[in-house]
Amino acid sequence: MLYLILGPSGVGKSVQVKKLRENHPDFVFPKSVSTRKMRPGESQGNPYFFISDEEFDQHIAAEDFLEYAVVHESARYGTLKQPIQEAVEQDKVVIKELDIQGLKKVWETIAAGKADFLEGKLASIFLLPPSEEVLINRIVSRSEIKERELNQRLESARREVEQAHLCTHQVKVEDEDSIEEVYEKVGKIIVPR
């Protein structure tokens, strides 16, 4: 199965994926490819596989992507089909963090018959924030952020939350929930008891 983890910026998607990685070394966590420049402290494969625009175009032409998008009107990011297909065909659990736009692209790829290996093997989990105020606090506590960018993120978060119903599962992240409590909720979906 491929489980897509979705939710607005600041809701804790990355934290949940990290917990799943720590507790389930048998799960597969495919990396995205990106055309953005590598930043200090990053390396090839951490957090992305960095490729050129030409390589990205070659992957598009070869229909290698499950989904891809332009982010912040500059760099492109994409999810390659091959590592996911190999894992799903070996009956492994695959975890991928994505956004609503990405989820819709995955559906388009499946509907076009270009990812038949995912028929009946896809689930999506949307992490719902407790409130906009909590989301704002989480976003601004992570790093210095300009008001314009914060407003853009909030507008994006509102649009995503409005579409949460498109996901197979919704997990409400209560304000008082610890990371472990949210992980328990997510884990019950991915690893049913």
C-alpha cells in the first residue's frame, strides 16, 4: 500500500513521517526529486535527489513521475513511480508526504492508466489542525517568517483544509495531543491491530 500523508504547513506531517521511519524500518520512504539548488547541510538524497531542469524534462517525457509540480513559482519537485512500484509489488508499506495538489495528480496518473500498480493500493491521511491560531504559532516558532509569506501559507492551509474530505482518512490533531498521540491515530490506519 501507498499511504500519502497530507495536511497544511505546520500541522506536523514531517514529524509523523519521521516517527513512522523510526518505528518501522521495514516501511519504504521514497525521496522526491527537485530542481532547486542544494542548501548548506543538504546532500544528494537528503532531503531530495537534486537534478537539473533537463533531467526533470527527460523524466516528464518518459512519464516517470507519479506526480510533479512547480513550487513557489520556481523549483520543480516530483515523485518518481519506479521506487514506489517496486515496493508496492513486494507488498511493502510505502509512506509519502504530499499536498492536495499532489494527491490530485496521483489520481490523474492512475486514471490515465499510467500507475496501474496502485489500483486498490492507495490511501491518504489528512492531518487536520486544531485551529488556525495553533497553526500560526507552529509556523512562526519554526523559523523567522515574513508576514507576506505567513499570509500565503495560511491561505494555502485554508484551501487544503477545505479539501481534506477528498482524503481516505482525516486525523484531527487536537491542540493538547502529543506527537505520540497523533502517531497512535495515524498508526491505527497504517498498521491496523
